[in-house]
Amino acid sequence: MSVQNRPALPANRYRCRTAVKDGPCFVCSQLTRTVFVADQSPVADWFYVCAAHTRSPSFCSVIEDSPAEGKGEVKSEVKSDAKDKAKDKAKVEAKAEGKAESDSKPDPKPDPAPEPVAADAPPNARPHIAYALHRDVFYLRIRPFIQQFEKQQSDRLVQRLPKAPNHLPK
């Protein structure tokens, strides 16, 4: 008889997806369609969460995927927002400069034709963003798995213990 020493727990790596039906948020109990699904975990785990909570650093943080490994490092949501804003600002400035130059000089070369998109690829082929839950929130997620494992262990132990006598002495 083999006895497990540790319960099977979900990994702290979740993907944000959209559900078909509304459900109560794990944190605030408001109805939402945003769902966190455990990513490549030995145990299936999913829960509803408001989109506002996904932006909170005290709830979760974004994981960057590296194409070589498939696993990533945790980064701060605030840093990514600042980088995105800086990139957007740079693009707007570049477009404004490009328009000013194009007004003064006509472009003799026509724009190259856009590359065809594969027919089987969805229009928004962006992968789902990966998140790592804050350690306190992750503990709240794995606690039921730990409790279930402990109950199974205690049930196995009770079966091995001797029965108590059920007759009264005279």
C-alpha cells in the first residue's frame, strides 16, 4: 500500500480567460465572466475573478513568457504599464514626424502589400496572459486541496486502528 507524502497541488500559474456564464468573484463575490484557469497543472483549478483584481499587485502579477522555455519570470504590472505608455508615446511622435515629412516630400515608392494572414489563425491570435497569484491568495486556493488530502490520510489511518470494544463489563 503506497502512501503519498504530499498532496497534488495546482501550480501557481494561471491564464486569464472569458467564461460563457457569469459567476461570483473569488475575492468580492460580484458577478464576472473573467476566469483564472490553472496552466499545465496536475490538478484542475479555476475560479472567477473580477478584471479589476487582475490589475492589483496585491492579488497577482503578470508572468512574461519566453519563447524558448515556455516558462517565465514574474514582472511588475506597474513597470509593464509604464513601458507600454512610453512605447505608445514614441509611436505617436514618430507618426507625427512622418506625416510632417510626407507633406513636404512625396513618396515615390508605393507601400508594400500586406502579408496574407493564415486562414486557420483566429483574428486575435494573442495568447492568454499568464499570472502568478500573490502568496496569500495562492494559499487560499491550495488550502482546500491540502484539507482534502489530510482528510484522506486520516481516513486511511482510522481504518488501520483497532476497533474499540462495544460491550459493557459486568
